[in-house]
Amino acid sequence: MKITEQVEAFAKPVVEEKGCTLWDVEYVREGSERYLRLYIDKEGGVDISDCEAVHRAIDPILDEKDPIAESYHFEVCSAGLERALKRPSDFLQFMGSPILVKLYRPRNGLKEFPGILRGYEDGCVTVEAGKETITFTKSEVALVRLRVEF
């Protein structure tokens, strides 16, 4: 089982106990440092006290379960307004919302397509961009995130 899956399994009930939902768990290397990040969300938004409460509750569990052999930094963050959409349930939840699709390689000279999320099936993302509807295959898409319009 991957580190992120292990952490998600024991963190999810603790995060929910603190009145939040666990949006994502990531374990990444940035330069020479490693980071374990929990992204949390709740109705009305997450504030610093939510992040602190979850951090304090999870930190001793991480010490006890010790899922990561090397040293790392542990952070608890808000999922953010422009969060990445990864799971099918994320796409379903935000159907009809403004998104930004980033591609690995340019299509018609562009690597970024802002639009409205209109469909998601088997990793393919359909976006309404102006008057046209565009579907991107899973292999084309590097990232899909929510887009805040002001």
C-alpha cells in the first residue's frame, strides 16, 4: 500500500472528527526535502485553527504508525479555492464549475484551456470554452483545477 493510502486510511476519521473532510494526501519531494501534506476542506472554508487542530491530532498518530522511513515535513493545508480535481467524485461534485485544463503538449498552440466543466468519463474531461465544447483525453491532461472568476 502506498504511503498516501496508508496515511489517508488513518487520517480520514480524525479529520472528520475535527469537522472537516480530507480532500487529498500527497507525499512529494521538493529539492532535497520531503513533504507529507494533508489537504482539508469544510463547508464555509478552512481556517488556520482547523489546520492546527488536525495537525495536532494526526502528528502523534504519524509518530506511532511511522509510515515513512526517511525524515519529512508534515503540513496540513486548505484544499484551496483553485484546488486540483483528481478523482471522479471531484469532477462530479464540481460539474458546471469554471475550471482550467493544463495539457502536457500544446493543442492548437495552447497548453491551457479555461472553461466550464461539462463532462468527465474514464479520465476524459469535457469543457465548454466559449461557443465550443472540447474533450481532452486522459493522456493529454496534466492538471485540472477549479478556476475562480472575479
